[in-house]
Amino acid sequence: MSSEIPLYDIVIIGAGPVGLLLSVCLSRWGYKVKHIDNRPVPTATGRADGIQPRSIEILKNLGLKSKIFAHHPARVHEVAFWDPAPEGKIRRTGTWASCPEFLDGRYPFTALLHQGLIERVLIEDIEKNGTIVQRPWTITGFATNHANPDYPVEVELKNIDSNVSEIVRAKYLYSGEGARSFVREQLGVQIRHLDPISYVWGVMDGVVRTNFPDIKMKCTIHSDHGSIMVIPRENNMVRLYIQIASSTDPDFNPRKTATVAEVQAAAKKILAPYYLTWDRVEWYSVYPIGQGLADKYTLDHRVFMGGDVCHTHSPKAGQGMNTAFHDAINFAWKMHLVESGFSNRDTLETYEVERRFTAETLLNFDNKYAALFSQRQPTAAEVSGAAVEQKTDEAEKNPFIEMFKANCEFTSGFGVAYNGNVFNHTSEHAFQNPLLITDSPKLRAGRILPPADVTRVVDANVVHLENEIPFNGAFRLFIYGGLGASPKKGQHKALSDLSAGLLAPGSFYSRFRYTNRTRDIHHDSDNPHSRFFSVALTLAAKRPEIEISELPELFHDYSARVYADDRRDIKVLDAKASAHAKVGLTGNEGAVVVVRPDGHVGISVRLVEGKGTVEALEGYFKTFTTQGSRTPSDSGLGGGVDQVRAQL
Amino acid sequence: MSSEIPLYDIVIIGAGPVGLLLSVCLSRWGYKVKHIDNRPVPTATGRADGIQPRSIEILKNLGLKSKIFAHHPARVHEVAFWDPAPEGKIRRTGTWASCPEFLDGRYPFTALLHQGLIERVLIEDIEKNGTIVQRPWTITGFATNHANPDYPVEVELKNIDSNVSEIVRAKYLYSGEGARSFVREQLGVQIRHLDPISYVWGVMDGVVRTNFPDIKMKCTIHSDHGSIMVIPRENNMVRLYIQIASSTDPDFNPRKTATVAEVQAAAKKILAPYYLTWDRVEWYSVYPIGQGLADKYTLDHRVFMGGDVCHTHSPKAGQGMNTAFHDAINFAWKMHLVESGFSNRDTLETYEVERRFTAETLLNFDNKYAALFSQRQPTAAEVSGAAVEQKTDEAEKNPFIEMFKANCEFTSGFGVAYNGNVFNHTSEHAFQNPLLITDSPKLRAGRILPPADVTRVVDANVVHLENEIPFNGAFRLFIYGGLGASPKKGQHKALSDLSAGLLAPGSFYSRFRYTNRTRDIHHDSDNPHSRFFSVALTLAAKRPEIEISELPELFHDYSARVYADDRRDIKVLDAKASAHAKVGLTGNEGAVVVVRPDGHVGISVRLVEGKGTVEALEGYFKTFTTQGSRTPSDSGLGGGVDQVRAQL
């Protein structure tokens, strides 16, 4: 009987942002995915719409940015604050950047585009890689049992139209069902409300005509008649958020609602003396929302949850979809590395640890944000200070600006910083080695690698170094040659020693090499030796000085991943080599920066002559890797990674 | 009888680059276009593939770049030279940039993508705007006569499959038929051969495997066994050009051919000692080619020709498609401005004058290029000088490098510089005024406007100023406020005077204003007042200092076209206002730069208090405009311009 049950690597419930992005990754990497959603069709209008700066980088790294940006999202570079003015008017009291320069974001703006267009791009990618999102299907039951130890999760699904049921078995079940989750309920996982206050929100998308000057900006407007948030959208649209009720109201009713006309009338009053009329309304919704955080993201490390299943909060900071994206990619690579025999199974525990910590930070931030915008109105002096925050020392010390900085780093996505654990070796970690770089503010374990432009040697293209290795499930070894070393044949002993050490039998790098020696790697500079490692070498030299054939052996198969650090960068104009400077390397010594598959730094090791560098890297990897590849074939899983290749 | 004949604004013959781009423009602007091609389907493989830096800007300005780049063209940033080395080997003797920094191109590379993919994007745009490319149809006859004076061209067309014929009348006939042109032949227009030498070329596209290090670069390779040109392509492909025969050969036969195997064997020999094998061949062709230039591009200013109909040359510099693009847009805006009642009919004469001059320059260049690469091999010393050409004074004086510079400016498309005529007012032009800026090396009539980043005031987006006004058929008034002037209300008298002067009844600007006063311009910052003018105002101030409502009246309807010149630019780091500096404005005085619809500067006038600036602009426009709009309706032609809106 059980042999007739269809077997999958994973069953994904829900085709919102978290389920779709997880499905994109696993489908590309060759996993067998069963993916269902209980809605008959994808999102048509409205819902989430904000793609934060770090999320844009993630989409770029997945090769999906250009397809999403083909829909011409609105771009929010600055936020404007409007406050009550005499005679019932409103006035702008300040503006500030969505992603200020000190954050050094590659895309320093929020992109606004409705969720349906984003879903469409993800679904197209999923289908191209052989997975179908089946609709309208729902989950009716699941259990983890030993009927088939390789596929321990039994899942019962039902078609909502036909009532046909199906039982499948899988290695994993992942719930991205949204705030109302059958899986979470069945598991008995509780939602904690960090803030006991709940709200009713109204949200309206449409095309308006107005003489309000900041209608193309993100604005928070406080007036004597209430508050509103304005967010520009694609296709000349605008979104208005209005808080309709709060549980702090004396007559609070969580089912309180408001008609389109009522919300429009309220907006008109708030914006006076500016006029506001509507050409058309595209979408309107009223919904109650509370702050909630799930106690657990998994109980048995087979059934996992993510996205709104685990965390709900106000829509004001535009974080929902972004947190979902992070949940998805965080789980994707960890499951991949366990299932393909690279990481020990217990590394899956870091999914909940890392993502729940971020959600907690988000909810704490959301609390502050709500307090800031619903209760406290910044004075003109404070906010005009914020607008010029990079100019004066006094401004730097303004506590309001300090709080703003901390918040905008987090809301941009650059504040997603994981604590030390088996993947992120901070100075508190058990494994220590004198070659580790632990005190650099530019290379912090758990944070992303700073962006840098370099020249690719093989074709002289100017590229984004941080994006050169796509999200392919592999660990990234970013090797920096150092300022003093010559790229000429035999003149860079540290690099030769590194190459020899990595290629030596038994090294962490060699243990996971393809066993199929006839494998064709001629056109593959992403994963020529193993699906678990991608290498990028950056040399502080002019492009014509670098001959790839003269580099140590390791790099011959990475010919399209060798870079000249010869570009001027306006942020480090005095640097001899700007990509080196961006990661804090200003001396002759180079470094190997190990970056996790999701772009977060794992560990940084100085590049020195001798065996020390490889030994330090060994020390890192042996904390979580298995003893070698145990997958039967090199050509099965991972066959889809070529398609991940992101283009600049 | 003649009343039953279908009437069109234009009949376009041929759906190669020139015909398609012309059709794109005219279809967008609401013209009734009859467009035919004698091939049953669009180009499937091969043919032209090089999009030069300036052409990329043109596609960007048309809003087509992202769709074309979605096909991931290869990017050529540098060219490598390989020459014979001892023992029958080859060695790299130098490299240089495709588009060196001094040219200041926004996209400093050539994009390589096969013509069919580019055609597909253009055809999609044409169809979206209501024109269909009919296939396989051919032209069998045409005549200019007075049977219908409004539609003086009678054209006879035939379906090649069904032999069905159709007679139509049109205001214009445009031939983009390619080198073998029925229209040119019927007109009796001669092709002159500037160079009596003709060649037979072999060209092959495919995927190779090789250890030749520069396979991802554009290379010219000379060896003891012959010469070859290597060009990288999309999808990991490479294109090889091999000269098979020359009329200078003693046994020259223009029908000489070579098999795929013969060309592959020749390439293998030339590249030795590097190996070269073929995974697959995508396209292969052998064709004879000579340098030819048509005597005339039109005889009666009703039947016009462009693209390969008028000029043929070697494929080596990748200029064919680019020259076709320029031909198409040059004709498109001129015909548009005549047909919509803005320009005098005799301005159509400038089409042949400007485009034939460029073709002549191209053919002269092609001669030199052929001499350089087929006969003369640069010495190692010369070329290594070229690679560092921006470093030393000696290198600057090397005649080889001087020639390279002149050539790369032309091949990048930035050397397309039109001589003085009714549209390009140089210092030799009859109309003179003391406020004209004629001596600035950065603002030369007939050249394109230098690129600059600015901050758009209305939404704080960082944008490309030169691209903010799309190719909408309108003249562009780029207004620079100057460094000394305050953007505050009433404090910029020169700007107020300009606004008042332009809005005054009877000004060149007002004469062409929409007559329909109820026209809805709320969402139109491109053409709020007239379809013939678009305005962009750049102020040397920080974005928060600029309040659009405080600017003079003209700019209120251009709210999305007001910019803060507050970005740092690595090319003009010391500038107080980098966009001003890019056009040579470093003093307190501003300027109005009139840019033709195709991006070339027409005239530049100082912005001064009083009436002088508007009077100087009047002097320019009255040399070619009619006395006012004579079109019956504001909503007919030009209705499609909203779709031209290019996105950053």
C-alpha cells in the first residue's frame, strides 16, 4: 500500500511569497515539490507590495529582479513627514532617506509593486523548473510516522472544487499558509502577542488627482482629523493606509469597518487644504491585525512553518513580504545542504533560531514604529536635523536620529544580522583560530557582504562582485588576494598554498568533489568541482595584468570568477583597491571570506602563506559538515543550478 | 475609384532594423502605417548583432532597452588584439576599451544579441500600437502623382504566397528593403563604391570549447595562417568572422564559398596552439560584400530610403544595425513634425543631408579600419601604449592612438555629429544672437547631450537626466537654473522671465499649445501644453530646498520634470553641481539647451533676466516652424506618446 503513495521531497502549502520563493529555490535545485494553494487563482490586486532594498538584492541574486522590475514598480527613495499646522492645515516637517548612504545599499530604495505581479514572476520560474502550483487544494491532515523512514511525513490533501483527496508522503512539509494556518493549529503552536493592542486598518489602491506635493513619495501624515500613510505604486497608483480602529479606543470593535466613500472622505479631510479626488479605485480592504509571533517554527524538524504563519504585525513598515522572502531562502539552503549530504541534520535547528530572532526584532521595531507614528509627533527641529543627518556631529548624536538610523537599517533589510551559531562564527564561538578576522566592522559574521564593483577578467565586464555567485545553494568562498601580492605566475605563494590546500585529498573542499571524473565542467564556472562550493577570486591589480592561466590550479576551472579590483568607488575614493577596502582589507594580507548560500558572512580568515588559512577554514566547516558526499549521483540534484546564474 | 483605395500615412517596406524602428515610432505617435516584409517570418538566427553604446541609449530613451536586455546580450567592454608570435604561435599584443571613459557613455559597452530577438521586441511594440507587419508581401510598383494630393504616393503591393495584389495611397513611402532594393532600382538611384575592393566573408555562430583566454572578448586575431574576428554572443555563443576572399586576390571569385568544416579548420589553424572545438553551430553564412553608398536617399521627399538600401560596408565594426536605427529615428521625428504642422516641409531635406553624411563618415572609417586590420599589424609597443592611453602624454600623441580615439568615438555612436543646418545652429549659422553658447566643448550643436544623474524632486528618485524626456517626437527644453540662483519663490527672476516669455501669447511655445482647453493634463508631465515641447528644469539646489508650487507658472504642469542637481559624479568630483558641470555651466548663469527629439543638441542659450533668452529661442524656432498648429484635433496624432515614457 505505502509503495503506491506518491513520494515527494517536500510538500509546500500556500503560494504566497514564502511558499513561492521556497518552491522557486527547491524546484531549480532539482527537488520533487508538491505545491498547493487553496485560492483558485493567484492574487489579482492589492495585498503586500513593498520590496525592501535588501530583498531587491536577493531577487537580483536569484536572477528575478529584471523580470519583476519589468513591471515598473514605483521607487521610494525618501519618506516625508507631514504634521498638523495652524488653521487646521498640514505641513511637511521633514524628509529622510529610505536607505541612507551609510547603509551602502546597491539599490537604495523600496520598490512598490502589487503582490500578484511578483507572484506571477515566481510562478513562471517554478513552472519552468517542472513544479506546478495546484489549485484550489487544501491540507486536511498530516502526521510524521515511520511507515516509510525516508519519507516520514504523511500529508492528506483535498481539492476544494472536486472534493477529491490525495495522500502523499514527503521528507518535509512546509506551511506558508498565511496567518490562518491549519498546520500551526494542528501542531498546537501558540501565537504570542507581544503588543496587546490590535488594530483595524483600511487600505485603498487607486489613481488620484491632487495638488498634494508629495503624492509620489512615501508619507506619514498626521492632522487634526486623523492620520494616514501614503505609498506610491506602479501605474501611477497610490496606496493609502488609514487606521480605522484601535483596541485602545473606548468603543473598540475588531469587526468595525468603513466603506470606500467613508475612507475617501476621511482622506480628503486629513489632506486639506490640498484637494484629493479619485480617478479610479483598484482595490480596497479593511482588516483587523494584531502583533503575533509563533512560539515555534517546527516541532520535529520535518514539519516547518514560515511567513505570516509565524509572525503578523502592522503593514506600516512594509516588511511582510520581505520577512517571508528571508524565511524562504533561509529554509531552502539549509534543507538542501542536509538532503544532499553536506550538512549535519541538526543544522536545521538554526532555521527557527535565526528567523524567529529576526521576527522578534521586527515585532519590537513595529512596536516602536507604531508608538512613533501613532502617538509621538517629531518636532520640526528634530526632523530637519534628520534630513541633514550626515552633515553635523550634533545631528549624529540626536537620539531621534539614532533611533531612525537603527530602524532604517532594519527596515531596509540590512539589519537582518544573525547571531553566532554553527554557521556564523563570531568571536564568542567555540571554534577559534588566530587567523580569524573577528574585529572588522566591515566583515561581521551573520551580516551580508558589502557591495563592490570589480572588473571580470575573462570578458572585462564591470560587475557587482557580491552578486557574481548566484543563489545556487553553495557556500561562497570570496578570496581577496591582498594589496601587496603580484598576480604573476608563481609570485603569490599564499594563493598557491590555498589552491594546493583546497585541492588536497581529504580537505573540506575535496571531500565533496564530484565523484564523476568525466563530468563536463567546461562551461561551468559556478560549480566546477562540487555543488557545495563556488569560488570568486579578487586581485588588487589591473585587468590586463592578470592572466588566468598563470594563476594556481584551483582557479583555472573558475576562469569566469576571477576579478580585477581596479574600479574607483565614490564611497572609498582614496582606496588603492576599492573592493578590498569595502571589506576592510587595506594591507598586504588578503582574506578568504566564507559567505553562506544566502549572502550572509559565515567566517573570515586571513590569507597567509602555508597551511594556516586552509586549516582555519577546515575548522569552520567541520563544525557542521558530514564526512563527505553521500548522494548517489552528481547529475541529479543540483542539475538546475545553471538557470540560477544571475546576470548583472 | 480612387476614393476606394486604402489611405495610409506611410507605407514601410521591410521589417529589418530600420523599418521596424520607424514603424515603432510612427505607430506610437498614432500614424496609420502599412508595413510589409517579403520574408514569411522574422529573422530566426544570425545576421546583425551589435548594439553600440549610443544605440543602447536610444533604445533606453524609447523604453525598449530592458526588454531587449532581458535576453541577456553579451557585453563587450574591451577589444583584444592578437598577432603572430614566434614558432607559428599567436600572442595578445594589447587591449583597449570599446567605449573609453573620456567618451562618458552611460552604457560603455557593445551589447551582442542576434537580430531576431531585437526584431521580436520591436514587433511586439508595433503590434501593441495597432500596426501589423504583413508577410510575405512585396512591393511591385509605386508612383508619386496628384490623383489624391493629400496622399500623393500610390503603391502596389503583392502577397508572395497568394499573388493577391493591393493598391494603396500614402503620404510617404519608406524603403528599408536591405541591400537589394526594388525602390532604389526603380528610382534609378546609383550606388557609389567608395572602395573598389570587395570581399567574401564567412560568419559562424555557435558554442565552442577552447583554452583561448579571450574567447569572451571581442578579438581581432592575425596569424601566419590568416585572420579572424571573435565576437562573444548571448547564450554562451561566439561569432567568428573570417575573410574568405578579397577582390585583391589574384584568383578572386565573388562567388567563392567555404563549407562549415573548412571555416572551422581555418579557425583551428589560426588559433593554434590554443585548441578550439564546436559543441554546436547555430548559424553559418558566406556572403560577398562591397562598400556602397547611395547617391540620394530621396528624390521627391515623398519616397525615402534608409538602412542597407543606402549604405553597405564590412561587418567588422558592427555598425549596420546602429546606422539603421539612426536612419529610422531621424526620419521619424522629421516626418512627424511636418505632418503635425510644426515644421516646414522643406526640413525633410535634412534627413538625407544628415544621414548620408554619417554614412559617408562610416564608409571612410570602414576603409581605414579594413586597412588597419587587414594590412597593417600594430606593433606591440603601439598597442601597449593604447592600453594605458589615459596615463601619459606620450601616449596621447601616438598617431595610432589618436586614430583609435577618433574611431572608437564614431563606432560607439557618440561621433554621430551633425553639421550645422536649420536644426543645428552652429557658430556658422545665419541666425546669430549674443546669448548663444557656441564655444562650449560640452554643448555642441549636432551632438548629443552629455549624461548626468540628478534627483527628481517629486519622488526623490535618482534618474538619468538625459533620459527623462522620452523619444516622444517633441523638442526638449533642458533648462539649467545656474549655480547662484535660489529656487525660492520669486527669487529667480531669469526663470520667472523665461516662464512668462514662453507662456506669452504668440511665443513659439504658445503658438503650438493645445487648443482644447479642457484637455486633461493632470497625469501628463511630458507634454502638458503641446505635443511639440517637453521641458525639464534642473536647479543647482538640494532636493528639500525646491518647492514646485513656488516655481514660476510654466513648471507647475511639469511637476515630474523638475530636478535637483545634488548628486556627486565621479567624473566631476569637484563640481558644485555636477549636471551643470557636465554641460559646462560653472558660473551663476543658467542656460536653456534645446535638444532635438532624437537627443542631439539644436541650440544652447544663456538664461538671463529679461526677454533675451526667449528672443534667442524664438530666433531658432522661427527658422523652421510654421506659424502655428494646423491639425484639427489635439487628441488624434500623438495620443500614443504616453507609452513612450521611458523608465529609469
